[in-house]
Amino acid sequence: MRIYNKYLLTLALVMGAANSLLAFLGNNDLTNYFVVNIIICLGITLLFVHLNPRARTALNGINAVLFGGFAVIIALKIVEFLSGK
């Protein structure tokens, strides 16, 4: 099995398990799902980037976009907390 196939399979299994656990726990906030999935994706990508240096450039671009979305959600939560809503 190629490294990309292992990467995608690992992402699918871990994200599926995390989403199932969040649903089982009764979490209804979509931002929580998004943040958990981003953290999982960033962590697994960091592990797989070291195994294949050629994939680093493509995965770094994807990680930059995901981290940008993560930062926007955190900023919105901070503004919501400071505004007292």
C-alpha cells in the first residue's frame, strides 16, 4: 500500500471514530466537529510528512488553509466571549 493510501485510510478511520464519539456524547455544535477534525488532520499530516518529503509541499498548503479556518473559529469564539453573548 502506498503512503498516500495509508494517509487517507488513517485520516478516514481516526476522523470517523472522533466524529462518532462526538455524536455519541451528544455534541450539537458544528464548530466543535470542525476544530476536532482540523486538529486530527494537522496531527496525522505532521506524522506522514516525515515519511515522504515530496508530499510536504502539497500537504503544507492544505495545512495552511486548515489552520486559517481554525484561527478564524478561535477568533470568533474569543470575540463572542469578550462581547458577553
